[in-house]
Amino acid sequence: GENVEQHPSTLSVQEGDSAVIKCTYSDSASNYFPWYKQELGKRPQLIIDIRSNVGEKKDQRIAVTLNKTAKHFSLHITETQPEDSAVYFCAVINAGGTSYGKLTFGQGTILTVHP
Amino acid sequence: SQTIHQWPATLVQPVGSPLSLECTVEGTSNPNLYWYRQAAGRGLQLLFYSVGIGQISSEVPQNLSASRPQDRQFILSSKKLLLSDSGFYLCAWSVVFGNTIYFGEGSWLTVV
């Protein structure tokens, strides 16, 4: 099955700095890569996603890049703000095989933005 | 627009007691439905998914079960809870299997 590794597990930055979270996956058939943000005690919420036919996608201060050859994708947050503090999860959806259609999550990154 | 609701939001249950968590989706037909569990605030584990009424796929062997008695209703159950069943349970749905999933508010279960 799919294996997703997410790094770092914790990330601490100063307000205004950039934050980068990276995920690697194992199944080259995977074709959809969403990122979720989870605030303490709340549900994960989709913040951005990218499909395998696109290399980069940007939405205001957040962007996601995908390197299919290397099988990794990254979340970039610029001009971080204290409200960006949360746990961020990458995920991978498989396009085929026994894991078809299943969402496999990374282990999560606790991002803390200090004012 | 589509919405997803699950309940109860929190519950404390003794070991060996039964469990029933319910989830409903509104504003769409024939959604794909999922149950995830999150332990210790990290890591989302897929427990069950359903692509249609009465169709349940189990991902992890355990003492939990799921049922889908109606198109937009998904139920997570247990006959006898274990301490290790404690966690944050999340129902989710998607329009297309293998596409974006959206989570319900979650249910905090503490087994004592």
C-alpha cells in the first residue's frame, strides 16, 4: 500500500517568516495530493490541493509544489501569522491497485507561529 | 451546499459498553462515506468506507463495525468498547471516490 512520510513533525517560526512542510510518497500511481489544516480540537479542513498533471498551485499566502519524479510535494506558507498555528496534514490519493481511491495521510506537522 | 453532521460531539463510556456514532450528509446523493480515527491529536487512520447503501469496506481489523442503512447515513458501532478505542472519530464524505474528502465536526470518545 501507499506510504506517506511527512517532515518536519514540529516547526516553529517567527511571524512573517516562511514555513515549508514536505511529504514523500511511495506509489507512483498516486495522482491527487491535498493538504489539510487542523486547529486544536477541530476537524481537518482542506486548504489547498494539487493534481499530478500540475507542478505548482498557489492560493494567496499558501502554495503547493509537486515533483512527480522524486515523489514528493511540499506546502509553502509565506508571511506566516499566529492564526496559521495548527497541525498540517498532507495526504495522497491512489489512482490504482489495492489502495485505489483511499486517502493516506502523513503523520502531521505541528506549526507554531510566534508573534 | 453540502453539509455533514455527526453526533454525539463528546461521550464518555465505560469499558465493555456499546457505542453508536452517527453521521449524515445533506445536499448530495450517493456520497462516498468514511470513518477515520485520530489518536493523541496526530495521525488519521481510515477505519471504514462505503461507496453505497449496504456496502462497507473495513480497513483495520478491530472491535468496531460500520453500517450504512440509508444513502446519506453512516453509523459506527461497537458491542463492547476497549480502552484503546478512545480517540477522536471523524466522519467524512466525498462526491467521487478518490477525490477530495470533507470531514464532519468529529466525536471525542473517552473509554474509562
